[in-house]
Amino acid sequence: MKSKMVSAVSLMIVGLALSACVVAGPGPVGRCGGAGWVPAHYGPEGAWHPGHCR
């Protein structure tokens, strides 16, 4: 009985850990007007740029 409880709790912890994945979407709809959405990227100098309208 105890091993089943430990297995169930372990499975729930793994399930919660895996459900925290973040999937990048196409960007905010309607905030860019006629411009396009540029996802987050590293620039030519190596600096990080968060997603933005262009």
C-alpha cells in the first residue's frame, strides 16, 4: 500500500513538473496594428531582444 502511495505521489509531481512547459505563440494579436510580430531573438551583437512589433 505504501509503495502505491509513493508511486502515485511521484507520478503527480512529475506530471506537475511537465505541465509547466511554456510554448511560444505567434505573438499578441492586434497589438502590432499593420506591423508584423518578431519573436524573441539574439541580435547580431549577441544581445537578447524580447518579442516585439516591427
